[in-house]
Amino acid sequence: MPDKIKFDLEFPIQSSSAFLYQYLSTPDGLSEWFADNVNSRSDIFTFIWDDSEEQARRIGYRTNEKIRYKWLSDEDEDIYFEFRIEVDALTKDVSLMVTDFADEDEVEESKMFWENQIAELKHKIGA
């Protein structure tokens, strides 16, 4: 199985980091833009789309700064997806950094997926 390629995307978002974090870290927030429905039991999040369901474990977080999830179906321990909120010290501009992994031939498709999802997120929060 070929190695997955790590990629990072940056999205400027007009929002406070605390407000944005709610949309990245809670089932209610995630179901607003990322999946049709999201449930969680402790650190296991169940993401539901139409007819499919995927589970991810929250493997790390720092409140209002970052949160990292790992798909349970992915056996590679080093593969995860992460949302990181960066605030420029001078301008106070907020950026959402997304880190994910994809097979070499799926990187562009994955980037487009995130661009669409983050556009939905911006729409939901009015950013």
C-alpha cells in the first residue's frame, strides 16, 4: 500500500478562535458543515453522511487552538486530520489550518473536498 501524502491548507476566517473551535470540536458544530450528522461518545466521533458512516477518535486537542482526529478505519498510526486555529499576533487575523493525508493520486481531490467543506463552514458562521 503506497504511503499517503501529508498536505496542509490555510483558510482565512473572520471569526473568534473560541467561536470557530466549537464548529471543529463538538458534534453539533461538526454536523453544521462537515457531515450530515455527528455523534460522540467520549473521544469517539461518529460521522454520518447519506448512507455511510465513519468513526474517528479525537486523539489530541488544545481548547480554542487545535483538534486532531484519527479515522478508526485507517490502520496507519501516523495518519490523522487536524484543525489548527492560528491568530496573527499583530493583526489578530484568524486562519484555519487543515492538515490531512491522501493517496498521491487523490491529493488534489482531497484539497477540493476541504475547500468545499470550509466554504460551507464559512457560510454557516457568516465569515
